[in-house]
Amino acid sequence: MDTLETRELRYFMAVAEELHFGRAAERLGMAQPPLSRAIQQLERRLGVSLLKRNRRGVSLTGAGEVLLHEGRAALDATTAAARRTRRAGGADSPGGPRNRLVLAVKAAASHELLQKLLDAYAAEPDAAEIEVLPSGTCEQEEMLRDGRADVALMHAPFNSLAGFDSEELMTEGQIAILPAGHPLAAHKTLSLADVSDIPDLPLARWSRHGTYPPGPGPEIHDQTQLAQLIALGRTVAVFPDSARAWLWAEHTAVPLTDAPPVVTHIAWPAHSRSLALAGLIRTATRL
Amino acid sequence: MDTLETRELRYFMAVAEELHFGRAAERLGMAQPPLSRAIQQLERRLGVSLLKRNRRGVSLTGAGEVLLHEGRAALDATTAAARRTRRAGGADSPGGPRNRLVLAVKAAASHELLQKLLDAYAAEPDAAEIEVLPSGTCEQEEMLRDGRADVALMHAPFNSLAGFDSEELMTEGQIAILPAGHPLAAHKTLSLADVSDIPDLPLARWSRHGTYPPGPGPEIHDQTQLAQLIALGRTVAVFPDSARAWLWAEHTAVPLTDAPPVVTHIAWPAHSRSLALAGLIRTATRL
DNA sequence: CCCTGTCATACCCGGCAGGTATCACAGAGG
DNA sequence: CCTCTGTGATACCTGCCGGGTATGACAGGG
């Protein structure tokens, strides 16, 4: 009676996101009528109206908005359960659980720290196998939530640690990366205001799930693209100190005085109870 | 293909907890054969063996243990979604969402703080209705997780804040509550060791989901029972300072020097995005 | 060797998820 | 005013699958 099958959740999420039964049905690979009926049944079972049918499209009610948020979390938890269970497959014999951990890392960030962590952990006596999973901009959170990853390196304040357990690993300042020839590159230090409003160097806009924030800067989704655009004198970027590791000859790094410090954490789902994970965290905090 | 219906999850959880298909089926209100078949299908779909059938009972494989933990979280998230959506029902008109928040509080704890919080919040201009939900020993965590509550007052280190967002509200020391006539009641202060091993006053054992930890003390599930047993000179209890509010004449409170301080937090699910909740938290942190 | 407890198999049935065809209705144009 | 289009709802049918009952297979205990 108060069950909420995942199928129903999937259906509702599709409709709530598309705000259109036809498109939602197509996305789900089914016909529109059964989808309509399923949503009606869902509303009846919950005793709540979720959608306002406006004869010209659909909009969410208050309850619908709640179910959109909570349902996302529930679906993520469910697929996470499936994925992590699959991954634990074959690990039957209690003698050698042959655990494998998936570690999500923002591509090309924290190179040095990651290297040290992997080396130190590999030296542990009962080290599990670690699979490093490169993730897009701020994607580590989703990866932890939906089970693609078991543990992640995150960077506050860019990533939100909400809902995860975490330990602090490292704090660093931020630098502006400028074209070597630019006038500002001669400064000893800069402020955020100095670099956020340079007329000839608009800040680049990072891809996030294929979309870009509005603004004048170039659209990028890749560190190499960015590096190249800076080298060409087309843009400027703000990065943590450790980005110095991949600077080109055509780049100049200038410390920012008022940028918030970047804190690298190791984070994992709060309910995790894995021995291998505990070992990795212990290793990380000892670095 | 990688869906994991909630029905399957419910079935597996039952079997994993009972470790017995017959009893699990009974608990689920169904016959045993379809349950067996459902679990087999689940194992085939996941491509993973979850249970070891020992011809004499059943035990979990490694993957089964993982699914037991992750599945619990997923099921909680799903029922939470259903409950919170139901509760948001009728809140259709964006003009007046008539939000109601459910606040879980350990019964009889933090009386004074709770009173101040409710008063202060009620004075806010756009205050939602607050339903106070008394919870058993350390039950607030489950209530937040499975959606029975939206926000809770928790007491570290007794409650675990893992997986929730929280703000610290208050820190207090702990006291021993003794029968007024007892020799130890004459002391100015005591240590934990002093009260944990009094031969004639064994520490009481609190009910937790109907079961009791082992030990010599009396079994209780209610503050009034405890108060009475102390008054009768049968037991001693350790409580935060604020418990002085409900002491009887026959009780004596003695501060404990080495007991860890109790920190009261207001905590909520990390993904919450409710305006009413935000208002309550703002009010709470300003107290 | 039989009895008991336990899970798997065999087989049947009814309900419901899903498909197709169609309706009802609101807006846009003419 | 009528028609055409896009939308979600309704009607009806069908096949699958979830669930039930009966029974089998097998390990332990007496």
C-alpha cells in the first residue's frame, strides 16, 4: 500500500523532467497511454495529485516537486545497491574477499596527492585493488550517490560534502593562470576582482552535463582545451595551487590573495561499512 | 536490466534478515516457493550469488552482505520519498504551500531547548506548522532516513550524524542521577568509574527495538520507569545536565567529571531543499 | 530406515502491465 | 464557424509474470 515500486518512480521522474507524457514515454521506450495510466495509479495510491494537466503541457504540484527530489535520491540509492552488489560478486569466500574499490577523481586534479595515496595504500598488507575512475566537473558526488564509485577525492568548496562522510587531506591556495605575455602576469599577486573582469580575457565556462552557464567566455569541457586557450591569450583560469604541475611554458601562475582556499577531502557514502574502504581512509589520513 | 524493483529488495531483505525462506515468506505474507523463485531471478539478473543454500538454513555471501546494507538504505530512501510526498499533499497552490515539518525528538530530552526553539520559530513571519514526533532511544536517525521525520534534534555522541547535515545547538556536561539517600550522593563530583560499578546500583538497560543489552541492571523503556527505579534506590543513571529539569525530590544529581560532553544538534537529510526547513534551522542556530 | 525440516521444481491461474485505436478538448488559423 | 494539430485520457485486448498449491530432493536426527 505504501510501497512505491521503482518502476513507478522511474516513470514519474521521466514525466516530471520532460513535463510531457509523449516525450517521457518515448524516453522510457514505451507507449504513452500506459504511462498516463501508471502515473494516475501512482497518484491514487499516494492519495496526492502530483501533476497539473493543463491541456497544453504539464506542470508539477508541490507534492510533485517533493517526489522529484526524494525520488531522485531513492532511485540513486537503488541503482547504487545494484551496482555495488554486482561489483561485490564472486567475493564469496570470506577468506579472501578480493575487494575492489572504485575511487572517483576529478580528471587531472590532485595528481600528486593521488599518486602518494595509491602508492601508500598499495604498500598496506591487505590492500584491495583500487580502480581510479576519472570524473567530469563536480561529478564525483553523483558517482558516489549512484554507486558508480565507492569513494572519491573531492574539493571543497566546489564539491558539496553534504550527505557523505569525509576526512580532510590537504588545503591549498588558488592561483590565476594567465597567458605569459599578458600585462597582469607581471604582478606578484592578484585578487579575484582583478581576474574576473578582464575585458580581453573572459573566464571560460565549463561543461556540466553537456550544458554551459551563460557568459561571454569560451565553452570548454577539458583541461587541455583550457590550457590551449590560455596559451593563445584568449582566456584566464583560476585553479588550486597544485595545477602548477601541468602548466605550459606559455602560462604564468599568479597567486590569488582573496580566493577561498581549496580543501581536498576523501569522501564516501555515510553508511559504508567496508573493511577495504576503512583501510584506504586510514592510509589517506596518515599521509 | 539493472533495475532492482523494490519488491525484489523487500523480498531479499526479508530472507537476508531471517536467513530462512519459510519464515521470510510468512513475514512477507506469501508462500515460500514464489519467494525462492524471486530470489533466484534476482540472483540471475544481478549475475551474482547472494545466498549460500546449506540445505540446513541459509547464509549470506559477500555480495549478499553488500546488498543487505545498500538495500536497506535504498528501501529507506524509497519509503521516505513516499511518506514525504504524501505529507506534501494538498500543498498545490504555490501561494500558500502550507508546509508542515515533522521534528523528531528523543522523548523528554532537551525540553527547555525545544520549547525555546518552537516559540522562536512560531514567531517567524512565514512559520510552517511543526509536528513534534517523540522518538525512542536513538530512533531519530531511522526516522529521518525513512521519512517519518523531516528534521531531528540529536545528541552526539549517542546519535550518529553520519549522512545528515547538522548544526550544533548546545553543549552540556553529564550528571549522575542517584537515589537521594545513597552514600555517593553526598559527593561534590563523581567519575564514570565511580558510577559504573556500584554493586547495589547496576546501570539500567534501555530497550532498543524491543531488545535489551545484556547485563545485571533492570530493563526499562521509559524515563518514568527509570525515575521511579532510581527513587526506589534500585539503579543509577547518567544523563545530560538538562535532565535536572525532571528530577524528583528523591533524586540527587552529581556532576560527572570525565563523562564526554553531550552536544545537541539539529539534523536533517542532506538533500533537503525545503524553505520551511531552512527557516527552522536559521531560527535554531540563532538561539 | 523413516521422519522432519528445508529449499527447489512443476504446473496452473488471474491480474496487470503494456500495446493499439480512439476520444475529448484547447488553440491556432482561416 | 469550422478544421487541423497537439495533447492527455479512455477503451479494450493480450501475454507475461507474480503468486498459489502440490510435490520432489536431500540432509540430519532418532
